[in-house]
Amino acid sequence: MVDLQKLHDAILNGDAKTSAAVTLDALGEKVPPIEIIQKAMVPAMDEVGRRFECQDYFVPELLLSARAMKVAMEPLRPLLAASGVQRAGKVVIGTVKGDLHDIGKNLVAALLEGGGYEVIDLGANVAPERFVEAARDAGANIVCLSALLTVTMTAMKTTIEALQAAGLRDRVKVLIGGAPVTRQFAQDIGADGYGDNASVAVSLARSFAKAPGAA
Ligand code: B12
């Protein structure tokens, strides 16, 4: 039986060959993709972040872990997308302008896909007008913004203002997150929700659908 701890450790050690192999083994044994993400990948990347904070890890280790995580995610993505039989809604997601951090955003996107949402991922360093264009073109009902730098948090506000200016604000709920983001900040800039982890993104998205007058 596949050992998900091996996948966790491979991501932590930046071993992309092993992380890819264990993921494929797990899929071969019919372990649900969502379980692979939640039991091995999210805790591994949380630990990577923690080690970086206490200077056990430096940038090269981070990049190796991010790569090991990325290759392991590849075979899961199409399965996650296919698992949402009836799509719960359309989400446009991206990391805001000036910010290149995309690991957390990718996890949020993956869990939303797993939760049955159609996800349009704009990547990192996304300008406000790109969010507006994508939300309008896709007819999205949720826009998710991620920021990891204190200096780029202001771009979340600018993006919300751009959605407002484009007349889309009544149609889309805006959900924000990322390590420096707080609930208070979300309230201050007029976001509809804040989540400190990827699973919260899914429950918040679902709560929007249940709220009266929700998108
Ligand atoms: C990995 C990393 C990098 C990698 C990024 C690789 C990549 N492809 O993403 C690299 C090496 C490129 C990098 C670069 C830089 N980084 Co950096 N980086 C990190 C690090 C160590 C981990 C971030 C991470 O991936 N964590 C793991 C993921 C899973 O967690 P997460 O992103 O927080 O996401 C979770 C939640 O926040 C939430 N979430 C995230 N987004 C969203 C969105 C929504 C809608 C919701 C609901 C939830 C949600 O769910 C996620 C999963 O649970 C952090 C330190 C830390 N511990 O956070 C520093 C950190 C963010 N970086 C920092 C800095 C300063 C930089 C640089 C400026 C360094 C430099 N001098 O060049 C550059 C900036 C480049 C740029 N313009 O963006 C600082 C930011 C300080 C600040 N507050 O402004 C930090 C905090 C490190 C530190 N302590 O100094 N970095």
C-alpha cells in the first residue's frame, strides 16, 4: 500500500522524481486526489514555509520543494477537474500584480477544482484589468486573489476597485488570502471573504452560493 508520508517527505526534501512516482502509485491504488493533496502536499508545503521562517531552509530548498510539489500536482489536476460532475460555479483566480508567489494560490485552485468549481487560473503577477477581463469573459461568480508580500496587498484593493469600475462587483464575490492577509484587511478593502488556507476557500465559495442574493 502506498505511503503518503513518502510523498510528504519527497516534497519537503525537494525530490521531484520521488514525489511524481509516489503520486502515480497513489493514483494507481485509487487514492482520491483530494486526499493526496490534503494529507501529504498541504502539510509538506506548510512545513517548508515554517522551515524557511526559522532559517532551516533557504531559497534553493524552497524552489526544489515547489518543483517537487508542482510535478506531483500535474497528474492530479485533470482528475480533480473531472471529479466535479456538476460544476458548482466559475472561479477566476490569480496572484496579484507585482507578486510572483504562486504555491498557495495553486493549492487553492486545486482544491476549488476538487470542490467542483471550474477554475480559470491567470497565474501570478496578474494586473487588475486582467482579472476584470477574465471575470467578464468567463461570466465568473467568484474572483480569488492571492498575495504573499505586504507591498502587493494594495493590489488587492486596486483589483476590487477595477471590478467595481467595470460594473462587475455585484455579480462576483471576491475572496482573498495569502500569508500576510488578515480578516480585518479583507473587511477594510471590501472583499467578501478571507481564508487562511486552501480548504477554507472551498467552504467560503460554497457559503456564497447559499447566501441570499449570492452569485
Ligand atoms: C516560497 C517563497 C518564495 C518563492 C516563491 C516560489 C513560488 N513559485 O511561489 C520565491 C523564492 C520565488 C520567493 C521570492 C520572494 N519572496 Co518569498 N517566500 C516564500 C515562502 C518561504 C513560502 C511561501 C509559500 O509558498 N508558502 C506555502 C503556501 C502553501 O502557503 P501560502 O502561500 O501562505 O498559501 C496558503 C494560505 O496563505 C492560503 N492562501 C493563499 N492564497 C490564497 C488565496 C485565497 C483566495 C485564499 C482563500 C487562501 C489563500 O492558502 C494556502 C494554502 O493553505 C514565504 C514564507 C512563508 N512562510 O510564507 C516567503 C515570503 C512570502 N517571501 C518574502 C519575500 C520578501 C520574497 C522576495 C521579495 C525575496 C527577494 N528579496 O527577492 C521575493 C519576491 C518575488 C516577488 N516579486 O513575488 C517574504 C514576504 C515578506 C512580506 N510580508 O512582504 C516572506 C514572508 C519570507 C520572509 N519571512 O521574509 N519567495
